[in-house]
Amino acid sequence: MKRGENNDYTIDYSIGQIIFTTKRLITVASRITVDFEYTDRQFTRNFFASGVQTSFLNKRVSLSVQYSREGDDKNSPIDITLSDDDKKILAAAGNDRRKASKSGVSLALPDSLGVIHGIYAQVDTVINSVPDTFYVYKPGDPSALYNVSFSFVGQGLGDYIKESLGNYSFAGINQGNYAPVIFLPMPELKQVGNVVLDLVPWDGVTLSLEYAGSLWDRNTFSTLDKDQDYGYARNIFLKIDPRKIEFGNFSLGKIGFSYKDRFIQDKFSSADRVNDIEFNRDY
């Protein structure tokens, strides 16, 4: 399809919305798949890739090796400054995204008259017999002394829900999807190596062996959880071209054989997507 108001569709990137024009009729029988890539541009990123391929024994044996490396420069953050305390939090977080966070609550700065004008008021209470504190959106109220930044943490993992831009309300313990925290950017480093060996031991018989390994460091500030970095995948394919099978004057026609085995470890991370976006459905 072609993008454009006078063509098939338009995209509003600010809210992540695709709008189909009248040239594309959408019905209950339509199936829409969206394939996209994104980057948060939190650090300067470098990419390197190389590969070599060779064959010998009259091209009956072929070997190819590929390597790619893509990583963030943890000393060059973009649009953010990491303090020493922030770096200590990241060093202790390992690969845990929720541990790589800090409080989003801050006391508002006083104006020239020394009066504090915040957006949120602090409320101390008791929930399930345990003392607790939550924040109420009250811009302009004298009790609003705090500014609070919220982050999406997942359904049922937060205590607040979003009412409107900048307005979050307390929904109860684990009854919302936002929390008053700020997630710190975690610099990553991903290295992927791939080896493919193709063999033709006999005419009409082909064997392909492929092995890939990945090292995905999700937080280069930390030395923890390094046992989770390595993952591997393998692919085996054997094919015997159809051949005539005859016993004397009796013929069984042509019989061929093919075998394919693929395994992808859950810790393996490829440099690019392995399957197409409709793999689960097509398979």
C-alpha cells in the first residue's frame, strides 16, 4: 500500500495511529498486521558487522561466518544526564528493569516569595493495617507541594491510573498500571555470531548445519546477571532429491526425503527478526 491522504493510509506518529482512507475498505474479514521498529535514542549507538564466505572441494563444502556488534556508549547519554547516584542504581540493578529506577517524587521549588507551588498533594494513610503514602493531583491548592513523574509499569503492577495528560489518580495497591518512579536508561550491548556449513556429500543430497550464538548485555553499567546474556540457536536441514526406486521390473516411482529441525533458546536474541510477522498464524 501507499502512504498519503490521497492514497491508502496515513500515520500519526505522535499517538502511534494508522488511519486507512476510503480507498481501503476495512471489514470484519480484513486482517491488519503492522511491522515496525523503534529506537528511544537514549545513548549514542555504534554498529559493526562483518562476514566471510568460502567454498572448497569443488563447491561441495561451503562455509560462511558472520558477526555483528551493536552497542550503546554508556558515557554518551542523549537528552539526559546520569548522576553518580543514578549510575550506582544502574550498577545494582542487573537486568531488572524495575530496579533501574528512582523515585519520581520531588519537592517543588519555591518561587521568589518562598512559596512552594506544586502539582500533587501528599496524603498519609493506612492501607491493610500498613502505613502508606499516595499523591493526589491538586494544582493550585496550597497543600500541593510536590511534583510527581509517573511511568507505565504494566497492568496490575502499579497503584495509579492515568486520567489525562499529567493527571494521575491513586487506584489502590496493584490496581493500576502507573507508578511514581522514573526509569533510568540502561545501555545495552548485543553481539551475534553465526556459522553456516553447507555440504553436498553425494549428488542429490544436501545438508545444511547452522549455529548462532548471542551475547546480549542488557545493562553495561552492571556486572550482575551475566549468566543470562548468552543464548544460542541451531538449524539443521537435510534434503535428498527424488529418485527412482525400482525392484527388477517393479517401480515405486520417485521417492525423496527432507528433514528440518530448528531450535531457538529463549535467551537467544538475533540481530534482526528471525520470523515474519505472521509466522505464528502461517505456521
